[in-house]
Amino acid sequence: MINKKDMNSKELKIFTIVLAGFLIPCFVLGQNKPAISSLNTNDSIGFQQVLQIVLDSHPAVLKAEEGIRSAEAGIALAKSGYYPNISAEAGYTRIGPVPKIDIPNLGSFQMAPYNNYNGELDVYETIYDFAKTARNIKTEESNKEISEKNVALVKQKLTLSTAVTYYNLVFLQEAIKIKEIEITNLKDHLDFITRKKETGSAIQYEILSTQVRISGAENQRTDLQTSRITQSGMLNSLLGLPVSTELKVRNSYTLTPPALQHDSLISFAILHRYEMVIAKLSEKHAELHLGSVKVQNNPVFGAFGSGGVKNGYFPNLDQPIANYAVGVNLKIPVFDAARHKNNIRIASSQLSMSRNDIDQTKRDISSEVNENEAMVNAALQKITQYELQARQSEEALQLAKVNFNAGAITNLDLLDSETRNAETRLDLLKAKVDYTISIVRLDISLGRPVN
């Protein structure tokens, strides 16, 4: 048990710092914990729940947010140019031999003591630096703006990665169920044909063909299960869970397409994409940096003061005496071996590159929007086509069952109908998932939030 009454002030400060260093990380971890702990892996999880956890706890987001705090520290550091520099100094010096002077008929006089003591307080204040500090502050504030937008950009990219992984997992989860139903039906057919062969109503070829179909379906199921394990591991990694955690995702893919005209999509994206916002902020930052570099060689006018106590004053050399010194100075750079000129050239080049980045970003955004819009339209058309094919294959399967029971078609014909029906259902499911992912891609390429 620590008795604070027995602790001196130094020990108390050390204890406080250590305790704060222990409690603050625990508090931060406690803040992140509820999002993960609220995830029930035994129940199906929805996309918005998954996305919220990813955006709250992913290291990429935390790193980007740390960039904001670093930028704030940069602003505070730049503002420190407005405040004085204050330092204290104390020292002891032993010298020998000490300087002496001999005066005829008067004797010998010691000019300095053997033991020299000094304590002083020094202050320096910049009175005027010709806008150097002001421009540095604006440059750092611009850097903070970029850091804030970078957080949004990181979240946007994580949203896309999470959506693609999540909805691919939805497809694989449902595809495995469809494939298992197909395998169960095939095995039922195999039992049925095996019994028919025992009565002489079927041949070995029908049994062998059914076994081959079962083997093919089981291989497809194995591939789907392998892909599901891979996608599940990727989603677990985004969530910060062990990669082997079993997750069940909800079978939902209802997203509303953007209510914008085709001609306005690109202009909307250029106004709202974080990449474009950051590119323009980077141009502004480069301009501010160039302005800051241009004034680095400006004169600096300042004042200084120093006061303290020291010995060594004649005639009582060992007696400490208060002393002071005050003044002003003007520092004017005269020659810096062309460093200032080259720094301006570098900053100007960076500004030119920032402007080129804006043009490149516009082109990339236009291309992405055009591609994603085409993918949305194609996926929507596929859904319509596969829905029609699914209805037709379902009716064909029901008709095949009737004909098979009536003896009008063989077992292999019925298996063909069931296989086509299963494949069409898979195609329709894949088209719906692709449409959902395409909508997410289009929303993100437009700079819109994903609903």
C-alpha cells in the first residue's frame, strides 16, 4: 500500500506518470472493446454491423487518425515561434593560475577567484520575423486538413474491401447450400437407380453416370468451401478476429442505385471524391509551403535578456553579485551557398506536381465512374435474364419429374434438368451479389456513403 504522505513531490510525480501511462491505454482499449464484443459469431451478422466494427477498430483508420494528432502537434510547434525561449543555467568553474597584477609600491592584486560560481536566466523573444512564423502555421494547418480527409479516404477504401469480402461470402455461403441440395438429390437418384438395376429396369451406365455427377458436384462444393474459408479469413482479418473464426453472414443484397442522371455522374464524383478533395488540398499545401520557403531567408529582429548571480567582480572576488544584460539584435542572411534558391526550386516543382495530380485524379475518377456504371447496368441485365432462366428451368424440372414418373424420359434426362436448375440458381445468386458489389463500387467512385 503506497502512503502518499511519506512520498516527496518527486516520487508523487513519478507515481502519477506511471499510473497514467497504465490507465490511459487500458481506457483506449476499453473504448474499442465493445464494438468487437458485441459481435455474436453464433448468429448471422449484417453488413452494417461488420462495416461499423471495421471502421472503428481497423489499424489503418487508427493510423490515419494518429496523423491528425501529429498534424495538431505540428501546428502547436509552428505557433511556438510566437513565444519566447527561456533557459536557466548554473555552473561552477575552478581555474588556475588566476590572473594577477603587480603594482610597484602597492603590492599584488588577484583579478579573478579560483572558484567561479554562476547562475542565470536567459530570455530570447522574436519581435518580428517578416511572416516566417505565420506562414509556417498556415502550412501546418493545411497539413491537418489533408490528414482529416485522409481518414475519410482510408475509411472509404476499407468500406469497399469489406463490402466485396462480405458479399462474396454471402454468395459462397448460399452457393454451398444449393450445391448440397444438388448432391442430396443426386444421391437419392443413385439409390433409386440402384434399386431399379436390381430389378433389371436400369443399366450399370446410369449408375456410373450418376456417380460421376455426384463426384463432380462434390468437387465443386469443395472448391466453394475452400473459397469460403479464404473469404471468411479475409473478413476476420478486417474485423480483427482470429482468421479461423466461423462467421455467418446474412443473405441480403438490397442496395439502392444512385438517383443521378448519367450525364451528371462524373461531375458529381469530381466534386465529392475524397481523392479529388485531397488533391486540391495538396495543391493548396504546396502553395503555402512555397510561400513559407520564400520567406525563410527574411531577417529576424529579436530581443534578449539575461540576469543572474555570479562572483568574480573586483574587488570582492568571492562575493556573489546580481548582474544582467539586455539588448536587441537583427539577423540578416547574407550568403547561404544557394540553399535558399534551390529550396524554392524544389517547392515550385512540388507545386507543379500537385497540379498534375489534380488532372490525373480527374481522369482516374472519370474512368472509374464510367466503368462502375457499366458494371451496374450489366449486372442488372444479368439479373433480369437469369430470373427468366430460373423460372424456365424450374418449370422444365417439374415437367421432367412428371415425364420421368410416367417413364417418358430416362433418369439421366431428369438429372440434366436438375443440374441446369441448380446452375441457373447459382448464376442468379451470383448476378445479385455482383450487382450489389457494383453498386458499392459505383457509390464509392461517386464519393457517396454506402447505405
